[in-house]
Amino acid sequence: MKLSGASTLPEVAIAVGEQLARHGIRAVLTGGACVAIYTRTYTSKDADFVLQGRVTQPALDAAMKELGFERDGDRFVHPEIEFFVEFPPGPLPIGDDLSIEPGWVSLGGLSALALSPTDSCRDRLAAFYHWDDRQALRLAVEIARTQEVDVGKIREWSAGEGMTVKCEEFVAELTHGHTRRRRRRR
Amino acid sequence: MAVKAIGSPFGSETRTRVLVALRLLDSSFQRELARILGRSPSVVQKALRGLERDGLVSGRLIGRTRSYSLNPRYFGIKELEAFLSRIAQADTDLRQRTADLRRRPRRAGKPL
């Protein structure tokens, strides 16, 4: 996939993920770019990848350069693309849960390793739980409406985080939305 | 030069004391931390940026002020908090400085 100024964030993120995998670099897409892939309505300004295993800076720079990205401080920028790429420090936990199993997401014949819809949903919920970020709650609901998520796993994790009340707010928002959608169809 | 009361397990004395101060205060901002630690705002800012990059601290804008706290989503936050509390016990100076800080509300216009 040739990246250009018209490329969307999901296209950029998946092209970068594919490129890194080709270079033997295991990197998991997290954060807002995951949400953009799963909802197709939200967009962010960057794609965050968490590196797994040992990766040297020259190897990362070389892989990114082949796609036209240059390192600028902590981020990689592309002269034609408005989105930038960052590699925040790992590991990849969501709250206290360290057993995150990423999956492959595909677009235009390319694939990238990313948080699953359930984990992307939990990732947004963590922002709602800890910072009262209502936008994060809305996005968690949107992911759960557009993708198949394991609400039981989310409930269990939320209880472990001491966030049962806020989790129920999420479930209520989700259920309310489903109810409204069913009514509209009639 | 003062003898260091505590070591620097987080890379530098300023980084360590910023973390301990945030543990004691829950949240703070660059100038308040600089005042408490007796360091220049630029030194504190550099420490905060590094800690934020490492994921230990999170900052968010409240009005025009960037407020910092320990990152509640940091891997091992509970252990980090426990360790910082332990360090705080050994840093009586920092505990005293944070204890002297007035944070309760004060009606606007009321003389100090």
C-alpha cells in the first residue's frame, strides 16, 4: 500500500504494522488508532505501537524509513501524512491484566497486530475509570456496538479494578443504545 | 552541598522526589513541585517530561495548567505507590514541605 496525504489513519496504522512485521519487529497497535479501525468513525492524530521483545533503534528507524517515516524526537513523521507514529513504553497491560493477547487486523491486503476489540474497549474504559474521560466511555460503547466484545470479561476485569459501578454505567449506555436502535427499526 | 537524604532509584534525585511528591499530593503542577522541591521550574519540567515519556506519570490540562499525577494505568502502579510511600517515610523534609502546603478551598477575594 502506497501511503499518501489521502491515507486514513487505519490505512497508515496497518501499513506500519505490516512493515514492522516484515522486518521481524513485533509491535502491537494500541490506543486511538485501534479505536479508529474498529469504529471507522473516530480518528486520532497518531498510531501508538507497543514493541514486544528487543528492538534496536537503528532497526526501527530503518523499517520506518522504508515507508517514508523519519524519526523526530520520540515520534516518526512522514512528509505527506498528517498522522504520526509513536512507540510508547511497554509492557502491554490493561489495568492489572497482563495477559493481553493481540490479534491480526487486516485492510487492503495488509495486516497488523493490534489489541482485540474487547481489549481496545477495556483500554478506553480504563481512561474512563481513572480519568473520568467521558469521550473514552463513548468510544468504548461505540467499539462494543460495532464489534463483538466479551462483556463478561469486561465485567470481571472491571470488578478486579474496583470499578463495578462505572462498568455498569458502560453496560447501561450500551444497552440503551441497542434498545434505541431496535426501536428505530420498527 | 547537602547530603542526599534518599537515593535515586528512578534515575535522578529530582525524578525520584517528583514521584514521591506526587505520591504524597496525588496531583500537582510544575511550579508547585518546583517550590516544594526547591528546584528550578525548568529542572522539574525536564523530570516530568521524562517521567511522562516513561509512562510513570500522566499529565492533563486543567484550564491553562498542566496537572500531573502518577499514571493510574502504569504497569505495576500499586507496587510503585507502595515503594514511593516507603521512600516518603525516609524523606522527612519532603513530607514536611508537602504537609505545609495549603490546598483546601479559599473563597475568591478573601484576604490571605
